[in-house]
Amino acid sequence: MTNLGYVEALAMSDNTASNNPGKMHFMLWSTPPRLTFHQDMTEEERSIMFKHIAYWTDKQNQGIALVFGPVRKPDDPHGLAIIEVENADQVPTLIAEDPAVIAGIMTTEFYPMMAVLPK
């Protein structure tokens, strides 16, 4: 197997690694406001996080979010999602409409991914 450069890999990421031609995959990395967030959320923060979970569950039901959830890495807790979209322009909108992002509880970065999915 040859080593692909990042640009070539990104160009292929829309459909080569997936069995869903025409789809693109992205990893979303969400950062909470503090390391202890999962342990000491306020009631208001907990309410917003329930809305955040409902939002991404809806996206999962639509076939957009393939997997999502918290990663409890002790020194770097964060949320992680793998999403499948028609085009890269959808990603900033999906993030901007997340209730936790709207409320300022989380910041989310995203990166293209060459996802290999089960058949």
C-alpha cells in the first residue's frame, strides 16, 4: 500500500474508504468547559446536555451521526462523533445547531476522516 499525502487522502475521503459512494465522513471533537464537567454539571448544564444528546440522537436516526458519545480520558475528557454527510458545507451548520454549542458549554472542532464502515 502506498502512502497517500493528506490532500490525496482528503480527496478520497468522500467515498473511496466507505461503501456509501458520495458521502463524506468527519470526526467531531467536542471540548467541555472544564475537566470535571461530567462530575459537577449544574442543573442548567445537565438540562442543556440532555438537549445535546437528543439533538445527536435525532441526527443518528437520520443516518448522519454514525456514533457519538463522551470519551472519559482523565486528563482530556471530550465528546466524539463520527458523522456522514453529503458535503463538507453541512458540518459547520450541524455543529452550530447543537444545543451545547449554542449555550456555550462546548466547543467543537471537526476533521475529515477516511471512514471504513462495515458492509
